Amino acid sequence: MEKYTKLKELVTSLEEDIAKFYDKGNQAAGTRVRKGMQDLKSLAQDIRVDIQSKKNE
């Protein structure tokens, strides 16, 4: 459950940069969003692996 909480916090933290990129065209914000999305992908994969291992026990 701790990883899921981190996932939600990461999504929330990206909200401001997403708005800056799409609304104002801020390229640096886009770079931060891409990095954050990569972190989200990694965290989501960790959660998937954890769930699968608990399911198979």
C-alpha cells in the first residue's frame, strides 16, 4: 500500500508541470513531466510485480 501512496503523490506532484507545459508551452516543465512519467512507469511496474508475487504465494 505504501508504493500506491507514492504513486498517487507522484501523479499529484506532476500536475503543476503538466499545466505549465500544455498551457504555457514551458519546455523545461515538459522535461520534468517526462522524467516523472518514467518514474511512474517504474513504480507501477514494481507494484505489478509485488501484486503478482503475493497472488502466487
